[in-house]
Amino acid sequence: MATGGAEKLLLTALPKYLDRGIPVEILLLNGSNTPFLQKLSEDQRIVVHKLSSGSVYNPLHIFRLMGHLRKYEIVHVHLFPSIYWCALAKILGFQSCK
């Protein structure tokens, strides 16, 4: 989670989902420590998963994502290359999430 619009969106939207009783979890391709991640971690209701601290362009993320996708009915993905890795993990892993 670097500094940008998607990160700000998460900081704003996730507490609102939680206040409405909608559970949320975040899965980061790169779990490097950033100010946005620190701010999100302050809310104990938000579960944060980190796949790695390496490059977000690593295609091995496809296989790491497969195990996570089967846990959820709905997955929302932001930004390149996350969108592609998630789509490929869904297809290759025969996942039923939307």
C-alpha cells in the first residue's frame, strides 16, 4: 500500500463497511510498511493479509492468491497488476468467487 487514491479509498470506505456490519479483509501483494498500512492496522476490526514484501509483478502471486480466493464469495481488486493476477488465480484455481 503506497500513497495514492486506492489507498485513501480503503481508509475511507472500510470503516463505513464495518459500521454497517459488513466484514472486510485486505490482501496485499506487497505488505511493505507504509503510513496507510499503519493507519489501517490501527482498526482492530480490519484483517490485513500480506502475500509478500517483494515485487507486485511476481507471477507467483497467482498461486498464492488461489488459497485466499476460495474463502470468499466476493472479491474486489484494485490496480494493475493485481487485477490480472486475481483473474488468472480465479481461472486457474477454478474459484467460484465473483
